[in-house]
Amino acid sequence: MSDLLAGLAYPFRAIGLINRQPRLWRFIIAPIMVNIVVGALLYLGLYAGLLQLLDTYLVVGEGGLATVLLWIVRVLLAVTLAVGIGFLLVRFGVLLGSPWYSRLSEELEALLTGERAPPQRLTFRGVSYDLWRALQFEAKKLLLALSIWLPSLLLLLIPGLGGLLYAAVGITLGATISCLDFFDGPLERRRLGFRTKLGVVRRLLPASASFGLVAFGLVSIPLVNLLAIPLCVAAGNMLVIERVIGGALDREMRET
């Protein structure tokens, strides 16, 4: 029970630590601004384009009822687009902010362990390798999600409890992917494989389960996720650094 509650507390602990270390705010604000700019450009560009298509191909006639219908369509379009852009930002927001999140992770590890990782030289080969690993990581997460989500559709055929079981699988999958996203900083610095990272999520249960549920809930809310993503990055890194790095599990992972 204490581990379960600890997972829930990490986002609040992350806020407290960042407030006590003002220099960390630059690694939080910068990716938020990047995501806001990218999200706003996508939203405005797509919304303007879709409105033009509506005006061109949607014929609703004239009069009060037609005007109301047109405004309803526009409102539904605006809300649907906001949710869709929010979903895209969840999936790509971590990638867009990765340069700052990487530095944030390094600073958190130095603060929590007292040991600072040696600086790495930026080379074309090194950057290319890091990019390749990031693409592999995203592809493997997508394969994991599809391998679980597609079979879970069969649950909808079960009368009564089928919908609840399907929702439970979806929430569990979302929480697991959130853990993989937000635990990745210190694990990726150690060049761990995907299965090992997934094993860390399992070994940290039930703390990883409660953290993953909170993180999944926060990043699923449009607009709120712009602020929630860097917070969850900090909280997830803190959880791994405190419970894995430097301990027996860290040594076990390095050996494997």
C-alpha cells in the first residue's frame, strides 16, 4: 500500500523539488513553449483549412436554422480538432521536448544521487545513433500497443462486462505506455533495451501502476497535457532514480 501511494505522490514531489531548484524551470518552460507553438500552428492551420472545405462543399441553405446548424458543425469541428491535436502532442510532445527533458533528467539524477554523468561529445555519429534508438523505441511502443489493443477488441463481443473489460485493458495499456515514456531518461542514458525498460515498469509495481494511471489521466486532457508532460517527465525520472539507479536493480540491468 505504501508503494501504491508513493507512485501517486511523485507528481507532487516533482513540483516541490522544481520549486526548490528554480534553475530547473528552464527545462520545463522551454518544451512547454515549443509544444504550445507547434500545437497552435497545427490547430489554426487545420481549422482554417477545414472551415474552407466546409464553406465550399457544405450547403445548408439560408435562414435561422441553417445558421444554427452551421455553428454547431463549427463547434464540433473545433472540439474534435482540439482533442486530436492534444492526442498528437501527447505522442510527439516528449520527442519535441527531448533536448530539454534529457538535460532535466541529468540534473535530477545529479541532485538525487550526488553524481553527475560525464558530459557527452556531440558528434554526427552519436546524434544519428540516438535518433535511431528513439525511432526504434517509438516503433516498439506502437507494436506493443497494437498487439494488445487489437485482440482486446474481441472483448466487445462479450455481453455485459465486455465493454468494462475493454476499457480496463485500454487504461492499463495507457498507463504502461506512460511509464515507458516518463521513465525513459535515466534508462536510455544506460542504453537499456526495450524489454529491460518494460521489465523496470514491472519490477516497480505497484508504484509504477499508480504513477502510470495518474500520468495517463493528466496527459489525456487537452491543453492540460501541455503542462502535464514536463511534470510527468520529472516525476517519472525521480521515481526511477530513487528506486532503481545505484541499487541492486541498476546493477542487474547493467549486467543484462
